[in-house]
Amino acid sequence: MTSIQPLPADAGTTPSSASAPLSAEPGSLLDLVLRSLDDDQAQEVVAIPLEGKSSVADHMVIASGRSTRQVAAMAQKLAERIKQGGFGHVRIEGLPAADWVLIDAGDIVVHVFRPEVRSFYNLERMWAFGDQGAA
């Protein structure tokens, strides 16, 4: 069973695999993040649950944008929406270059990549706990 969950195909993105669809409680921070990325036409949105596996965050969300301009715009809009949603201030790294932007929203860490940068770092594989069997 995989711990990586792509956004459903009918949500406007192209999932990278056919795993179980993402589920987030309406009104939750994860729901806000996923809806924001979907509204901004993010591609290959993946959420990785980290609860009990890492103290970094409860979820990691990974998404792609088609260009540095789209990556930067998605990151800025997401940060604004999180703040407007009452989830507090977020920290953003990588915005000037916008090849890989990290948004730290506390319980959720969001990585927004250009596709070629995403495939180079392959965070999904790095954080897919237990999916490949014991090492």
C-alpha cells in the first residue's frame, strides 16, 4: 500500500500514479492547500502523510508548475490564502529563482517545483516510507 496519494484526476490535475485519492477534512489546512494548488492549475499534486514518521510536519505536499512564473505565483497565492484562512504566517524559501519553492505552513510543508527540477530531486521516492519494503 502506498503512502503517496495523488489528487484525483477529476480535480483538474494530472496525477503521477493511480493510488487512492487524497482526502482532507473540509476547512482543514490540508484542504486549503490542495484547493489552492488545484485552483492555480498545479500539476501532479501529491500529498505524503508524515504523522508518526517525521517530526517535520504532518503532511508534505508536492506539486509542479509549468514555468518559474507559475511556480512563483502559486507559492505567493498559497501563502496569502493560508494567512487569510487564519492558519498563521508561512515561511517561503526559493521564491526569487522559483525553480523549487518551499512553503512551511507549520503542520504542512509544500514543495512547488518546475517539472525538470522535481524529477531531479524526486522527493516522492525519498519520503515514501515503507513502500519499497525493508532496506
